[in-house]
Amino acid sequence: MQDHHAVALPPILDPASPPEFPPLETAVTVTMPDGTEFRAMRIWVETEDDGCPAWATADEHEPLAPTCWDDGVCWGSNGAGVESIKPIAWRPINTNG
């Protein structure tokens, strides 16, 4: 008689839950810690070392973006030498009206 053991299966990802980050250059709605929402996207930013992805406003004149996002970009260290406030969530932009 064979000994049957339960096998742990990997967790199934919730299809309604987006991955940690959207694809680069894809506009989404981000939510900031204070609840403010605006359109942003992940872009590739060149650095002295090589480069990295960063959040940026989808519209360079976005009035709801935090002032710590120098030039509309969420920096690890902005012009004032402090870390920009990061979004706490994102979701696809509702295109159904």
C-alpha cells in the first residue's frame, strides 16, 4: 500500500490583485498615503551607476503629485536630499467611463 502525503501547492495569485508594479510606461491611478489619487506611471531613470525604474506623473503638470516629486518623479533622494513619498497602491485606469 502506498503512503500518500499531502503536498503543499504554491499559493494562487488573485487575478484581481495587480502585481507590485505596473509595466513600464503604463499610466495607472496611484494612491498616496494621505489618500490623494492621480495618474502616474513607472519610467526608467538613468542614474550615475546605471539606472532604475521610478514612479513619475503621467502628466508633467499633475497638480496632485507631492511637491517632493521633483520634476514629477518619485526620487530615492530628491533635490532637498530626502526620499520622495511613495504611492501605497495603484490600479489600472478605469476606461469604462
